[in-house]
Amino acid sequence: MTRLLLIIPLFGAFVPVGNAPSRRPVASLCSAQERIIFSCRPLETKVVSLCASSVLTSTSGYMQYRFGRLGQPPEFSYPQNQEHPKDHFRSGTLMYSGGGGAYLEFTNGDYKYVIFDGIGKGWESEGVEVSKAGKQVSLLPCRDRSYGEMGPDLFEKAAIPASNDDDFEIPY
């Protein structure tokens, strides 16, 4: 597999897109035994995390979205049980001038959640978008840098199907 490297002039660093190493530790709702696929603080007191089993392959392991306060049980988890992501999530990648993006989406009742991470020429954006009937009802941008390994390498290894939503654009 080929890794795409982006040069970020402001920081003078190389950032691999896809199976990215952790950017920096931030608050997470994942346990010490779990992998952090994505985690950030979109609100002053709340954290969004995508947590996975230490081993996640196309046929084994689990991934779960969690939202809530640190040190307390999550206020919302999807799926409720720790299940393989291929039956619950859809994935997508995007190409931008000077960068790219990745996202995972799921539907819970009437609501669609999209967890996204992207970078382009002169911008970066990470967070969660919630929509109902195709209209955005909430946008929770990360207040800090996200942490994790969301990207095409993970999507392929875990056999997470591609999204049917060709219209999604990372908000920035």
C-alpha cells in the first residue's frame, strides 16, 4: 500500500494520510486496552471518541462511537454493543488541493452522524456533523487536535464499506 505524505509548511512536518500515527494525546473515552481511532473535545466538557478492539481485522474485533464526559459512562454509544464496524459504519475518503480527508458515518434512528478529519491548502477541520432528513442539525468541530488512525488503511483492513454519500464535504 502506498502512503501519501503531506507537507505542512506552517509546522514543517510530514503528516501521513490514512493509517496516521497519533498526532498527540488528547482526552479519550477509550479504555487503555482499546485503540483510539478518533478522539477530540468538541465541547468544553464533552469528548467524542471512536474506540476499537486492539485487534481489528476484516472478520474480528469491534469499533464503537462514544460521546460524553471523561471519567463517566458515555452518554451515547453506537452501536450499543461492541460489534464489528462493517455492519454499522460506512467510510469515505476525499481529495483536496494540498491534502485530503477521511470520514466514518452511521445512522441512529432518524439521525446521521459523520465523524470527519481533513486537511487542505490553508485549512484543517475535524469533528462530528449530525443531520436529520439531509439537513445539518449540529456541527461539533474539535476544539483540540484529534488523535487516532482514521483513514483508508483502517477502512480497508476492517472491511468497512464505502459510503453511498457522494455529496459529503468536510466543513471548514
